[in-house]
Amino acid sequence: MEILKKTFITAFLFFLAIGLRAQTGAALQKAFRNSYSDEQNKNYVAAINDIYPYLSDANYEINIRLGWLHYLNKNYTASQSYYQKAIILRPMSIEAKFGYVKPLSFLQSWDRVIEQYLAILKIDPQNTQANYWAGIIYYNRKQYDAAIKCFKVLVTLYPFDYDGNHMLGWSNLMAGKKNDAKTFFEKALVIKPSDASSTDGLNRCN
């Protein structure tokens, strides 16, 4: 009899837990649905408040969502905090790292921005978006060899891409490699004829 009683209690608690999870899941789905609706109406504070009651340090979806909503609401300090939590929860998440870059860029935390791009490239070395923007940062820092390496990945994957060829032209030119620069400027001008920037770069190669 005692064994049957314990079995009944265990089964009761098990099904109770399932029922509570189902209720919580349904409530969370409704909260997200309301949050998406408020975001569409550009009521970002309401969109945040819709899901904030369900916030947990262990919930990736809520943290990354709050990072995005605080970014839209121009609270960049709060935004980066939630994105950081999302990255801790899912270290391999590329989407969270790209999200984290957004508030960091507005806060002009460029060292941390490049850290995120490099972290993405460790996971996905051929990620074109990370390669392009890391290349831009390297170019602006006059680290032209590093920029060339990034832009080469982009052009290898997308040979007919204007941005990659254009920036490879400028990176090579600034690195003193005029022959290589000329090649990429000419390709850029095939893709985008009469482009002023590529035309200027090509003229400087002569």
C-alpha cells in the first residue's frame, strides 16, 4: 500500500509539472505575440513590458529579444547587457553576436565590435558579413593587410560582389600594391560602371 501511495504521488507530481510547463509555455507564446505586435506599432516600451515578467537568466530567447527591443528603444547600455547574457547562454550563437554588435557600434566600442566579428569568424570563417565589416574596421585602422585578408574571403565566395572588389582595390592601393588594386578596381567598375570611388582609385594606380 505504501509503495502504491508513493507511486501515485510521483505520478501526480509528474503530470502536474507537465501541466504547469504547458501553461507557462502558452503564456510565454502569448507574451511574445503581444510583444511582436507592439514592436510593429513602434511601441518598444510596451513590447519590452510584454515579456519582461518572464525574464530569466537561463532563457536565451527572452534575453536576445530584450537586447533587440532595448536597441530599438535606443537604450544601448541595456541592450548590450541582454545580448551579453544571450551569448553566455549560447556561446556558439552567431545571431547573438551580430545583435551585440549593434549597441556596441552606437556606443563606439570598436575594440569590442571587432572582438565579436572575430568570434563569429572562429565559428564560421567564411561568414561574409563578419568578414566585410571586420575588413572595414581594419581598413579604417590602416591595418591594410588584415583588411585584404577579410575582403579576399568575400570576393572568393562572391566574385561579382561590388563591395568586396571595391574595398579590395582600396586596401591593396593603400598597402602599396597598385597592380593588385588596379585589377580589383577594374572588376568593381564592370559591376558598377562609372562608380566615382572606384574610378578615383583606378586613376591613382596609374
